[in-house]
Amino acid sequence: MIGVLRRHEQKGTEQALVNRLQELFTAQETRFCRYLAVLDKQQEAIEAGRGEDILCYVELEEKIGAELLSIQKVVLPLEKLYHTAYAAEGNGITSLRSALEARKNEVVLKSKRNRELLVNRMAALRSQIQTIQASPLRRAPVYAIAGIPSVIDIRL
């Protein structure tokens, strides 16, 4: 009788752990989807050259990244506990973990592409600035023409 109760209690604990992991994986999945949407908007802003929008998207990106890290800090110990306690039984979270990893890889690739776009855009802007600075049509300041005074006339 006690053995049956322990197994029933163990199944309940395992199910609670699986449910919690599923909730956390779903939360991570949601954050990754939001992250992808932000990266898409960021790409559009980079291509259009809208600097303020890019800054806003970078701030959103940092916020979502912090949320993902905080969720991951909870997931890792729970996942380790699950694998330690229930490794012999069927692994009910493997498919969730693999789907989450696929989404994470998608985010990493998109972020890398945006970073490359931004680097290219910055190089183009630097080139434009250098072209403007080296332009022969660029005027000298008005005060540079007058030169440096050498004599001071003081009258009373």
C-alpha cells in the first residue's frame, strides 16, 4: 500500500515538474517569437536608415534578452532535476526542448544578419562623411580667412 502511494505521489510530482517545464518553455517560445518580430522591424529600420528606430529596437532587444535569461535561470535547474529524477522514464520534454532550440537558432541567425546589415550601414555612413570632409567645395570658416591679428590698436 505504501509503495503504491509513493508511486502515485512520484507520478504527481513528475507531472507537476513536467507542467512547470512546459509553462517555462512556452514562455521562452513566446519571448523568442517577440524577439524575431523585433529583429524583423529592426532590419527594416536599418535598411531605411532610421537611427532612432534602430535605437528603440536595440533597447527592446536587450529587454527581451534579459527576460529570456531570467526564464533560463529557472529552467536549467528544473530540467536538471527532471533528468536526474526521471531519466529512466520517457522524456516528455524532449520535443519542447528541440522546438525551443530551433527557435533560438532562428533568432541567433536573424540577429547575426541584422548585425552585419548594421555594420555595412555604418561603413557606408563613414564613407559618406569622409567624402563630405574631403570635398573641395567645402568652405573654410569665415574667421579663418581673416588670419591671426598681429597688431593691436588701442586708442583712448
